[in-house]
Amino acid sequence: MITGELKNKIDSLWDIFAAGGLVNPLDVIEQITYLMFIRDLDDSDNLRAKESAMLGLPYESIFAKEVKIGDRTVDGSQLKWSTFHDLPAAKAYNIVQEWVFPFIKNLHADKNSAYSKYMGDAIFKLPTPLLLSKVIDSLDEIYGLMEAMHDTDTKGDVYEYLLSKIAQSGLNGQFRTPRHIIKMIVRMTDPKADDVICDPACGTAGFLVEAGEYLKENKKDEIFYDNRNRAHYMNEMFYGYDMDRTMLRIGAMNMMTHGISNPFIEYRDSLSDQNGDKAKYSLILANPPFKGSLDAEIVSTDLLKVCKTKKTELLFLALFLRMLKVGGRCACIVPDGVLFGSSTAHKAIRREIIENNRLQAVISMPSGVFKPYAGVSTAVLVFTKTGHGGTDKVWFYDMKADGFSLDDKRTPVQDNDIDDIVERFHNLDKEIDRKRTEQSFFVDKQEIVDNDYDLSINKYKETEQVKIEYPSTDEILADLNNLEDEIEKGIKELKEMLK
């Protein structure tokens, strides 16, 4: 979460835009995002050069050569943030407006990449050199604070806080999945070098970025020392869909700054007939919107065959099953109502996952995980598409803490179940004998079937009754009499002292 000095710096940056004449929150967020991307390009280019040197791989900086912009040719090094940010305001403004912005709009000249699709209509809107100079100085301060916070994804938190500004302004606000929850889900699913990964409601591409970072850290040799796997990672592994072009633009820039050259990020209503993906992906990671209901007429008919409903959280589960290859895995966040809802549609989708596929795990999360943006209780479902069943036992885990307080402030705390969840999930053979009174345990499929496919952990968790011996009433009365005598004695002594 954004707190303290960093929050104040972002608020001040927002005020700088307002004072400079830019007041539309979407415009402000887009301009901030462009400038962050320009700065990130410089940082990521330097980082990738160092990584390539360490791995012994060839790498050519995007700033290394002369760059053709319109009819002019300029030295690429002049386009780096670290070069122009110290220049006089007027000169820096001219460089950004005339050289840097056209450069980032045309980074992918083929016009087919996710990045180029959503940058084509981008416009540089800062009206004066003074405003740009103030914004550059403010962003440098913000990045300085972010770099001091080594162990948190502060850039993602900055995006989240910026998006909250949209909601505060009365527009359609969005909130991102907390980074530590995304990391938990990615660690649980352990993406492979040959996976094809999709998030059908990708927003700023948090799940895709984290999956890419996980692979870079844990499968480095498999990916970067194998030409085929490397090409797959850069061009064919990551797919994301959303209905908000601002989110798509941020998502495409987010992926690119994390070293993924050409992800497939596309404008698409995943639940509609325009999404024809079937049996295409080996891993789906998602936190789909829980926005209630939508018009059944726009929903793909094959999803309605699985569960006839207008509720997006149920339709997305049906969609995941359709989009996965046989053997493909899914880990997704759902509101608690999906686990125990009694409607025909609720039961139908749970039955489909349990009877015709393999449900592996239900991790119940506390309601404070998404605060302050939402207070809904949620869970993580982990399942594999088989098409012919396979559910034998389902593993349940009752997450009680995620490392942050469960109030609106979400301040760091010591209690954290995430490492325990990941460790136990990867060693389920050791969970067989766990009792229902413990934090995690298995439940037989037949018991779940007998309970109308109810997946609420409270349906199966047992509470341990501990017998407590209380003193007899005679002892309690005797203690009270002794206490009364002591009080009277004390009052008497106090009166004597006051004489």
C-alpha cells in the first residue's frame, strides 16, 4: 500500500498537474504513465544490458544507435531520461515532445504488437516546459523513495494509488490485486518454460508480469539458454484481455518494461462471442471482476450452457474451463458466494469443476485482503481441466493473515500464512493426516457432493472443544469478600493520612 511520504509525493504530483491545467484524471494518469514508462525504459535497458553481460548473451540497447524520427536522425542516447532530465526546461520539453514521445510511440514499427496497438493514439498533453520540469523533478523524487523500498512492488502500488484517484473523481474506478497475493498464486502454480499463460481480465497485467518475473528468476536456464523457449517467452507465452484501453496501454507498457518484448494484450470482452478461444492455454491466472450481472444477450452461448446466469464470477469460471487445454491449470480469485451459493447456476459450475475436472485446492482468504477498495471475502480456486473428472480429495486452507493488518490501513504485521500455504500446497502428500481442527486439511469428494458441492471451508472445519474448569460459586464469593475487605482497609488508611 502507498503510505506516508510516498503517498504525499504522489498527491503533490497530482497537484502539479492540476496547477498546470490538466485536471481530467484519465489524462493525468496517462501522462504520468507515459513519463514513468520513458524513465523505466532507461532503467530496464541498463538492467537488461547488465543481465545479458552476466548471462553471456548478446544485447543491443534501444538507445545505442542513431534513431530516425520523421525526417530527422538523432543520437539515441539523447532520448534517455538520464540524459534530458538535467537539461534546461525548454530544451528538455522540446526533446520530449519532438523526439522522445514519437520514439516511444514507434518502438514497435510493425504496428502489430500489443504495445504499438495502444500507443498509436497516445498524445503528449503537457502544455508547458515548466510543467514538464516540475513533473520530472517530482517523478525523480518518487522513484528515489520507491528504490528505498526494496522488498515491495512499489511501482504496482503506485499504479493502484493512481487508479484510486479515478474512483475518487467519480469515474469508473478499478483496483488491482495485491502484489503479494499475485505472487502467492504464481508460486503455487509454478509456471513452466513452455506454458501459454492467459489472464482474460488482465487490467494492468499484474499476473502476467509476475509470472514472467517468476520464470526469469526460477527457470532462467531453460528460457534464456534455449532459443526456442526464449522466443516463446518473448512473443507467444503471455496473453491478456481487457475492456479498458487505458488499462491495456498501462499493461502493455508494464510488460515491456519487465523485458517481455511482444505480449498479446488485446481489447476484448472475454465473456462475449468475440472471444473464440477454446483449448488454447496451459495456465490461466486471474482475478475476474465481481461486478454483479450483465446482459445475457452479449454472453457467449456456450458459457450459458455450462451455467445459465448473468453473474460474471460464475461465467468467468465456465470461460476458464473452455479456454484451457486438457491438462491446463487455473488459479483464480472468486468471491466467497461462489463457494456456497445455492442457486442452480452456482451449483452447476461447482459440479462441473468437481465432477468433470480436477479441483485441487480452495484457499479461503480473510475479508480485509482487498481493503480499502473492497471488503468482500474471497478465495483462491486451483483446478486442472481434464474433461473426465479426477477430483478425489480437495485441499482446504484457512488463511488468517497475509502479512498486513486487515483494516483499511493495511499496515505490515508479523502474522503471515502465505509461505506456509505455498509450502503445503507443493507437499500435499504430507497433508493427508491433518485434522479438521487444523488450519489446512483434505475433504473427500463424496462428502462435498453430499453437501450440494458446497466449498465453504466452514462447512467442513471442526472446532475443538476445550473443557475449562471454573472456580465454584463459594470460592468466587470468598474472593469478592476478600477484595472488598482490602478496599475498605485501603480507604481507611487513606482517610487516616488525610487527617
